Amino acid sequence: MNDDNKPNGPKHDGPDNNGNPWMKSLLIWVGILAALALFVTLFNGGTAQAPGATVPYSQFLDKVEAGEVKDVSISPTVITGTYTNDAKFRTNAIPDPQLVPVLREKGVTISARPEEQPSVWLYILYNSLPFLLFLGIAFFVLRQMQKNSGSGAMGFGKSRAKLLTQKEGKVTFDDVAGIDEAREELEEVVEFLKDPTKFAKLGGKIPKGALLVGSPGTGKTLLARAIAGEAGVPFFTISGSDFVEMFVGVGASRVRDMFEQAKKSAPCIVFIDEIDAVGRHRGAGLGNGNDEREQTLNQLLVEMDGFEANEGIIIVAATNRPDVLDPALLRPGRFDRQVVVPRPDIEGRVKILQVHMKKVPLAPDVDARTIARGTPGFSGADLANLVNEAALMAARKSKRLVAMQEFEEAKDKVMMGAERRSMVMTEDEKRMTAYHEAGHAIVSLHEPASDPIHKATIIPRGRALGMVMRLPERDSYSYHRDKMYANLAVAMGGRVAEEVIFGYDKVSSGASGDIQYATGLARDMVTKWGMSDKVGPVEYAQPEGESFLGYSSSQPRHMSNETQQLIDHEIRATVEGGLKRARDVLTEHINQLHTLAGALLEYETLSGEEIKKLLADGDIGRQDPGTTSRPIAAAGAAIPRTRRPKGPFGNPAPQGA
């Protein structure tokens, strides 16, 4: 960026332009140590000892009797003198009326020295120095607390906004990938900051604020830093939670102080992260609504668009909860623009991966597009974590380059959890898990609307004993009825396989997650998406309102008992319909179920292509070191199976049927 494009505002090259803060702290501590030394000197000054060796009083009398004392100086507390050999001595004085006659008899020169009285000023200083020293240390500590956090005894109302400088790492739009539409929305803000006169000639006004809305990890904070990096203006950052304190009025004071700082550095950008912490809908609390958070929000609304215009200050805020923000915060004149920062599509994921892969030495077989196809729904933070996990895995293997194998292992770890190979499972549990996962896979293969299988494994990962992962061929933004029914059938395939192979009484609790998913999907189909002919295209789902202290502020949707019973019946019928479809598929393709379960028991993990090849040719085509590919034996050939008669919708009939 050329110097001509930089604003003529104050420069911010460091955190403090008024001197070296370390030198100031050093001088303060030197002053405290000097005061302590002065205090010790004054304390010991009244009892300073005269020169000479201290001798007992009896020894002093013996020396006088022997004629070895030349002269003495007597004070009320100390007697000092000189021996005949010119050596000095001293001893403590005691009341002795016979001392002076003895000294005169021995010819000792006698002199008297009165007790020294300290000056009045020295006496006052001596008594007040400890108190002054205590006050100085207390003032220094409070000053440091106020300076560092703005929360000292006199600094509750000070803003905690931090000035981001170039020393902390400059971020530009080149570092932001995968969210091109959001970036284009904000490039105009950058252009305005660089050249305001270009828009002012046509009567355009600088936007007051931009609200970045998106899921966690999509790059809202990174995008805000890129705006500051491109524009080259001061960038203040603060979190929404930094405004709110237990003391009423503190948050409003901090908002005022923040805008005062921003005015001095205008044009500038103020970034408020997680603004929903302070900008929630007013009136959602208890009492009369005159609480700290609402006062803070009121002050923020006034500062953004009140009687006093804050020209040159652009507020950029980020949140993943736009539904709870107050409407006054979103009106034109405050947050003029709401920029949606979505999860990236496949092209965006490719660009994000390429940005993060620049810092990693890659092997020739690494293909960013292949990785992007296998990571639908990943945010920018998820992809950064994926690249980092792959680099860590390559480092643990002492590799110099990160290969595609590490990226595949990292993707499995991120999506399915870390492998738990140390977990001890019995042969019966492994066989049950193999048939459970094979049931999911077989139903998925024979449901045309189902997503393709990416991988099936019976290695415990995370909280699951096994897993069948399906990946869509492309990014999907809406789901059709046939795919929903296919997902219901695939979800129930594991439970049906356990019942078909091991019998009704041996069905395990391993399908709890599948049942939870199927029930939630069926409930949404009936109550949200109008996919039940009996209920009709009417929404009966409970609204997701804002909650305060655990109590929902929205009223539940009222419905009659007959309607609720009809909804419950349709949800159960929808789930049991998926159960019946899964049962029909597995009953028809029972041999494929045995074959796939046997392969999972032998190889533990199979890819989607290997599963297709296995069911078509009888082997997976894998050449393991030291072995050759061979036909897979059916795993369930020797397993006894018992079946119960079926009731309506394909589910087992109750006892006695």
C-alpha cells in the first residue's frame, strides 16, 4: 500500500508513545528501594556505635586501676576512651559514684558528652516514613492494575478496547479465502477508509457499522482484521462481555470511553466480538428492565447514531446469534450492513486449504480438491485444524513431507474421533458391531437417494464402537423427501441387522444414537416441513425463543390433545416406516450382509470402493504386505438365528402374538 493512500491521522507504531513503560517501572522500584534504605539508616542512626572495641564495665575498671587508661568521655549511656597504647574502647555506662574519684586518682583525663537530641524535622520524618512508604506502594499497585486492565479502583469505567498494531501480524484479504461474497461486501468499506472524498463527491456517507453473521469458525474475526490490514487504519478490538460488569453504569461508561479513544484515532475501526453478549433484545430480563446490560446497549445505540455524530468511526461486530439481537441495533444508521459469512462451498474449501497448506511441506500426491470433496460442511477453522492434525501425524511418523495418507487419517480423526485400539472387546461384541455397521452399509447401498459410503469401520472411535461414514457428492442446501426416508432406513439398518442375525432378545443398546437421530428427523418432517399427509403442511414445532436464567421468554405453541396424539402417531409411523424399509432390504440381501460383516471382522476398515468391489467380485482387491487378496468368508454362516413374528409396520409383534 502506498504512503499516499494512508490517512493523515496519528500513527500507532506501538502500545505507548509517551516513553518506555519498563523504564518507568524500573525508576519507581528504585525509588521504593531508596526509601527503604533511608528508613533503615534513620532507624539505626540513633543507636550508632562509636569507634572502638566494646569491653565489659568490669574490664574497664581493671584497666583504670592498672593505669592503662589515658582519657575517657562520659555520656549518660556510653563511656568511650583511649588506652595508653592509643587503642580505642567503649563500654556501657552505669551509675557509679566512685568512678570519677578513681579516674582523678589515676590521672585520667575526663570529659563529659551530653545526650544528642535529634532535630524536629528528622523526628517527624522518622515517624511518618513508614506510613508514606505504605501509601506509595499501594498507589503503585493500584496504578498498575488500572493501567493493565482498566479495572482498578479508579478505572472501572475505562474501556478495555485494545489497539491492534502491525507488530501483532498484519492480515490482508489474501489471507481470507472461501468467503468471496462477504469479502466483496467489505472491500467497499476499505475503499472508503482509503479515499473518503471519492464517495463524498457524490453525497455518499461512510457506513456506520457492519454486522458479520455466521457460524462459529467461519472467519468473522479474521475478516475484520483483514479490513484493518487493507485500510491501514487503527483497529480497536473488544469483546461484548468486556462491557458488562456487576456494577450498574460501568458498561455505559466503558462505551463512552471507547468512542472517545476512537475519535482521537479517526478514521478507525472498532471491532466488537460476540456482540450478542451486550446487544440482546431488551425486555428479556426480569424486573423493570433497568439492568446493567440494557444500559450498556442504550449507550451503544446513542454513540452509533445519536445527536452527536461520530464521523470516521466504523463499528464492525460479529455474532453467531443474530436472532437475539435488539431490533434497534439492526436498523439503518447503525449496523447498515449485515454480511453473512457462510460455511464455504467446495471451491471455497479448496482456497482455504491452499492458504493453510502454504505453511506445510506437502508430498506430490496431496490434492486439495480431493480433500475438499471429502469435507462438506467444514468451516475455515475446521479445515485449519485438519491441516494441523495432518502435519502432527506426519511429524510423529518422522516424515519430512505431509502425504495424502496423513490427510485421510486426520480427516477420519476430526470427523469420527480418535481410534481407541486399546479398547478390549470380546469376539461376540466385535461380531455384533460388524453386523450392525454392515446393516447400515447394505441399506445405504440399496437406497438410491442415500449418499455414497465413504468408509465403514468397526474400530472404536470417540464414543462409537463402529461407524459408517457417508459423504455427499456435492454440497446440498436443501433435502428432499426421498432422501429423508432413505436416511431413516439407513439409520435403522444397524438395529434391524442385529435382530435379523442374532434374534429379538439379543438386540443391543448400540442403536441408541441411531434411534435418536431417526426420531429427531421424523419429528422435523412432521412438525416443521409438512411431510405428513395426516398432519398437513402446518408448523407445530416449538419456537426457539431467547432464554433468561433458564426460563424461555417465548410461549409454547398451544395445540389440542387430539393434535398432539396425531403428531406422536405420525412420528412413530414415520420411524417405523424406515424400520420396515431397512428390514425389507436386509432380508432380500442377507448374503451381502454376511459377506460384508466377514470383511469388516477381517480388515476392520473398508472404503466405499472396497465395499462395492467386495459385493460385486467377492474380494476387496487389497494387496496387504505379505498377503494376497482372497475371497471373504461369510461371517454368519455358523451363527444360530431366531426370529419373532412381525407386527404392523414391520416391527416385532408383542409377546404372545
